[in-house]
Amino acid sequence: MGPKMGKDFLYAVLLLMMPNLLSAVTYNNKEDRTSLFSCYSPGHLEGNDTIKLFLSSGDLVVNCYFLTRGRSSEIKENLIRLFTSRGLAPTFKIMNSTYSGVFHFNLTMDFTHNAWLIRIPRETITYNTDIAPIEQWFVSVSLQDGLTTYTTEGTLLDLIREPILQWELGNRISHNTFHKMIPHVKNIRVAKCPCANDVVVLGVVCDKRLEGVYLGLTMSGFWDDNGISWYNLTENICTLLSEDCVDFFFVDVVLTNHHLILLTSLGLFTSEDLRYPKQHLMFSRANFCGFEREDYEQAKLWYHERCLANKEQFEDDYIAITFNKKKTLSQTSTCFYSIDPFIIWNPCLPKFGKSWTKASYKIVSFLIDSEQDTAIYLIKAQKRIYVSVRSLHKFLPTIFLKFPSFLFPTTFHLATGMVFHPRSHFLYVFGNQVWLSTDGGNSFVMVCKLASDPINRTYHSFYSSDIVFLSMSSTVYISKAGLRTYTKYGKVKVPTYDIYYDHKGIGILVTLDRNKHSGINNHPLLSTSVLTSTDGNVAFNTSLAPQYLTANEIIFFAYIPLNINEQWNEDLKFMPIHVGKQLRSSSTGFAHIVKIMQHDNIVGFPTSAITEVLKPFKIEIPLDSPCLRSTITIEKDAGPFYKISLHLNALGVLFQFKRSDIQKTVVIPGYSSFLLIKLIDYTKALALATMPTRVPFNKTFKENEWLLYDFSMQFVSTWSISPTICNHWIQHDDSATSRSIIKYIDLGSTYNFKIRIIPKMIKGALIFQMPHVEVFTGQPNLMEINSLAYWDETYSYIIEITAINRYLRQGMTSISFVVWQASTYCDTTTIVLTLKSSCSYIKNMHFIPHKKISMSSWEKGIHKNRHGFNMIKTLPENYRPPSHLGIAIPLSNNFYNADPSKPKPRNLFPQSQITGKYKKCFNKSSRAECNCSTAEKFSYSVDFSDCREKVR
């Protein structure tokens, strides 16, 4: 096929397909079910759409029924009878990042509650009863009826193990008393438990007429109006202060895995370990010299939310505080950080030598990267903002940079914070711009630019990967972890609020409401009742020129007038934030934006967007633009312009341009498109070409051989950009766990993982053979990771990961799979797999003697070998083994042969005093009260170390 034949063929195909480029395609085609399950534990949250279940010391009892919409609630009994008579009953699945269990409802109905009933022994779900951070489980209730699957998801919380739920935080406040306090509340702050996001602490910032610290505590994520308890902690804290509690106010709160951190106007306070409940919750105060009350009121806390259930020795909680001021002579630093148990606070910067050049700087934010074992600084110095990363040695930053500092452009002039997305390695820096790093601070890419309305706070959900960027004007922007796009919504209408994501990733706007029993009201985050707008349109005010590549592919060129002021150029360009969104015509048609391109050599069109057409766009008709009935020719004019001339048509009639045709686009199949810029007269117009090398000189195009499209912004807005519908499914082969997956890989072990991205394709053609997924690794040197990516016959994109632990290194690394073209409307865009180079917590190691010792000998404590040496050693009371610091400074958390009535030997040093913790003997006064069984006395489990009396 020669060049001419190829052009003719393309011309013929496009001409035939232009009137109907693509038939309609339906995305996210889910059946609209009018029923879903309502499930509840007796005594908790009955009749809600969301499932919140609670596990106590007894069996888990769950009642489920169909919550019908649009029909009478009396038919729920008949529905259950109908399904039961057909042998159908729901399936109940419990799962978290490491565990999964499937159970089945009885095929009989509980006539007391008109519901399906299931009873699961606690020991079937978990044997442990000790108080410790534990992942809140996800539950799924599903019923298969032919080709229809009814499914409802929820959560399950262990009430007897969650640490903060075992305490009375302070003096109880009645709900009526709190209602009277509401007029004095200026702001509220929400802090959620890292492992159980439904467990929430809420602090209220009051005016000067109401002093003190007041907290609310809920275990249902604000879904239960009766489930919020209010406490006054003023007395708990004021007992620590030598001065009077005057002008004492709450500022902020952080709930870590083991401690409650309170920032107040009089200092920073850390609770005692929440795993060991007592009658009263006590606090300790961090000593920062040289800071006044105003400094604490403007200080900020920085915490990387990470669940430390089944904590490994290489995992720790870190928290940092930064003061909004420059360092003076009376202060060692304006940034301090600490590690659990938050007793010793160190300056964020290491000590430099005398040769170090001092410069004026301010540490805006500070974080610890647990995967790469580094300290990350967000610093402003000499009107520039940069990020520095330093290696850690024995939990302290070194003077050596791990990477060269990343210097942000001068347009990023206001930095307000830095945050890790929970349970991932996505690092965000925000201010008047938002930047994303996937490699621990070595490099960044811009996510969005908000010159006049900087981002002030962020909110995250590890489950849904949602990220809310909240600006200083209370405008809400939403993105997904790892995506380089976002959706803009309206401003929050209410003055006093905070944003919160529950454990299921449901966004909630928390407000004060005296009409509610608890004083708190929860609103759906994306609701017009609390936001001024929810449409998410991010179009910019310029005209677009479409250039067809194929019937299904269009490049839209964004026009910038040649005489426009330089400062407005950036506002008339396609930006990376538009990727993944939908470009929609105001008449008909829409396309998915796939890629943004920059141009240096196309005059008038510095940027363009490659799009995938999902529904054909409207073509102008002669009734609106009579010039379409004429013949046209194209000639070169002065400068970058081309002259388009109208001529007599086949009938000898000349139809002219109209003024409304300005900034419409002439489209000629197989050639460059032309944006009409100016009318010379009503038969000639100046235009700019989208592809100057494809201009058809010396050619005549008759009626119906050229088309006209209207994507102008001259008179009215003819197009918009908004979040697109979700255009993919995600599947992975580890279906036994939730979206956040944790795997332990022992030395020499191998783990295989496969993820499949299934596009919702358009009738046939594969539009762009581009990988659907970006893969990011937090610590690539921890273990050997091999990958294989390919397309299958259904155009699904598959990535297979093989991780091999060949090295003697302990640590963890996250592997994140991001569907980079995904819309922010998608429920799932990111899957995070966390690999831990460690022996699994379900494994244990103990010594097996080559000769068996009888139980009677163990009980007597005597078993002599052939040399007369007693092989059994009876341990001293409250024994702890030596540490690397010596026999006199034990650091183990485990007591052996514990007896609370006896003194603790070798317990003089502070390091020893803060480590040893009783388990079975906790809050007991004697060994007899520990109630150790014979099996526990001989158990190798650390949970029963208190009971262990003898060793071999």
C-alpha cells in the first residue's frame, strides 16, 4: 500500500466512522439491589446500613436480615423463610491483613429476632485475651441466589483487647453537661486508633471562657449516637504541673498504638502505657526549655500512622513536635521527636561539627521512614523549600544525607506539612502545592497547585486509599494514594468540624449538634448538606481544538491566545491533574483523558491531552454553521496563521462564516485540524494548526469532506472536565485477606503474588497498549524481588511478583500497585502488599531436650544427670535475663516466676524500670492471684512468662 493509498484508506475509514464514532458503553454495570443485609451483635447498632460488630469475652453472636428499601419491613421474615426453604443461608467471612475465616449461618431462623443467626466461639476467631493493639477485622455477609450475589461489608472489633477501651480516661461528663459546653467550642480534633479506626478520640478546642481538656471516646466510628462517652482530663494533667492551671486549653491529640498524646497550651503530655490499665490514667510531661504558652498553641504534631499489631523488633512508633518559630539561644531546637514510650525527646537535627555553616532555617515537619530507616525533614531556608533525608543509627539521625536534598521550585513558596499515607510508603508534602514521593523523599512529582488557597490539613483512609486535602478556606480536594490527580469539591458549610475516615473507609464530616444525644453529628463527607458543591468540575477557561488520531482517539489541544499576559498562561493549560478524568461536551459525548503532553513548537497550543473516546462528540450541523455547505481551501498566511477560504459549493452557492464560528475547530480526516481565531471577512478566516506538518496545501475539500466541532469558551462554556467513571476491575490471588496485605517471609522462603487489572473495554480495539499499573517498592534492597508483566488474550494486564528472602536482614518493605489512569471515583485504585523479613508471629521456638524429664521431676525441681548435676533450675522471683548492657540492666519485657508481692531485682536503672511488664500477674497483689495453671507454668509462650518457674 503506497503513501497515497494509505491516506485514502485512512480518509475513507474516518469519514465513514465520524458520524457515529463509537456506540454507547455502560461502565460499572452493577445490578441495583433493593435489599442488603443488616447485621448486629445483640445490644449494639441494630438496623443500620453499616455493619459494626463487637467481640467480647463470650461467643460472637450475629443476627442478620434483609434491610428492605421501598417495601414494608414486615416482609423480612417472609424473605428469610423463602431463602431458608430453598436451602439458602448467608456466609459470614472474617478477615484482616493476615487472617481469614469463613463461617455459615444456620439454615433455621431465629424467631425471637426474625433473623438468621450465627454463633461463633471466641476461640475459633482468636485465642488471645491480653490487652494489646490488634487489627480490627473486616466482615463480609453474602448470599448467592442464582446469578445474583447479595453482599454487605462491615467491621468486627475486639472489645476486651483494644487498649484504650479498658480505661476511664478521666472524670465522666454527662451528655447534658457537654451540650452546655458546645457554645464555647471553637474547633474539634479527631484522632483514631492506628489498628482499629473505629476507635476514636475526639478533643474539643474551647474559648477562654471554658478552660481544661475534654475528650470524647467512641468505639463505633460515630455511627452510634449513644456510644460516645465524654471525659474531663483537666485534673489528671494539672496534678503534674507545679504552676497553676490557668489559661489551660486543649490544642491537639494523637492516639498511637500504646499511648495517648495530648498537646495543650501548657505543654505536651504522654499517657502511661494503655496496655496496662489502672484505676486512673496518668500522664507525663515532656520538658522543652524556652517555649511559652503561645508556642504550644501554634505547635504541630507529626505522626506516621502504622498498626503495630504483632510488633516486630524493627518496628516502632515515632512522634514529632515542631514549633512555629526560629530557634533562639534559649532553645536547643524547634523540632523534637521521640520513640515509644515517648519519655526521652531528642532534637530532630543531629549535632554538627564547628565547621558546619549555620544558616537561617525552619523545620516545618519531621517524619521517620520505618521502611528505609531514615529521618525526613521538610525545611524552609532562605525563601526556598526542600526535603532532606538522613540515615538513622541507633534511632538517632546522622549528619550524612542518604539522598541529595530535593529542592522544590520557587513557585512552591508556602509549605505547611508532610505526611505518610497510612500503612504505605507514599509521602506527601503540602502547602500552596501538593507533591508526592514514592521513594522516601529522594524525588517528588506535583499532584496539584493551589496558589491562593494552600492546603492546611490532610485526612487518610488506608482501606479505601482516599486522601482529603483540606485548604485554608475549607475547600475539600480528594485524591487516592499514589495517584497524580485529584477532584475538587466545594467548601465546608459549617464553622466547627473535623473530617474522619472510619475503618471501612467511609468519609465522615464530624460536627457539633446539641440536638443529638451525644452532642456529635456525622454527615457523609461528599454531601450537599455540608459542602457547597460536589460536581468536581476542573475545566479551565479556554477553547480546545480536537485532532483525531483514530476513530477512538482524539488529541485535544488547549488554546492560549498569543497576546495573553504571561502570568495567565499556567491557568490555560492541561496539567497532570487532569489525567484520569473525563472531558465532556455540554451537548453530547465524552472522552477519558489518558495522557498530558507539552509542546514547544506548536504556536498557540503549548499543551494537549490524549483521550480515549467513550461516547462520540456532536458534530456541528449546517443549521448552526451554514459554512459547512461550502467548499474550503487552506493557504499559509503571515506568522503562524493559516487562511481558510470558503468557495462556491457544487450547486454554485456560497455559504458564509458566522461570528459564532470563531474558536470552533475545522476537522479534516487524515490532516491537521484548525482552530478558527479571527474572521478576515465572512468568507475568510485566520486559524492555527494543531499539526503544522500535516497541513493540506493545494487541496480542495467539498461539503461533507470537512467537519466543524465546537469546544469553544468564547460565549458560553461548551465543555467540562470531571471525574470519570471507574474503568477497571482489580483482582489479586490473595483473596483470603483484605486490601492491605501483610506477609511474613522467613529466611530462604519465597512468596508469589499476582495482580490482574481488567479494563472495561470498548467494543473491540485496544486503545493504548500501555501498562495499567505502576509498582513502587519501599525498601528494594531488603530482599530479592522479581517481576513479570504481560497482557493476556482478554487485554487484562497482569503482574506477577516473586519475593525471595536470601539475606540475613530484618525489616519490612511495602509493594504498592497503583492503577495510574484510575479515577478518584473508583472504589479501589491501589493495593498495598507489605512484606516482612522476619519469622512469623505465629511461629515460636523452644528448646527440646535430648532426654525427657518426667513431670514429677519438674514438680520437685530435681533431675540429676549421671554426674550428679541438677538439670532443672528454679528461677528467682521476678527474674529477668541480662541484656546487652550487662546483667545489672535487664531490658526484657518478660518477668519469669513473677510475684507482685516481692521486690523486683536489678530494677534500679530507668531503662529497666520502663521495660518489664506483668502479664498474668498484672494488677494482682500476689502470685496466688495470678492463677497460673500447670500448663501455663510449663508453657514456652511469652504470654505466660509470669507463670514460668523452672527451666532446664
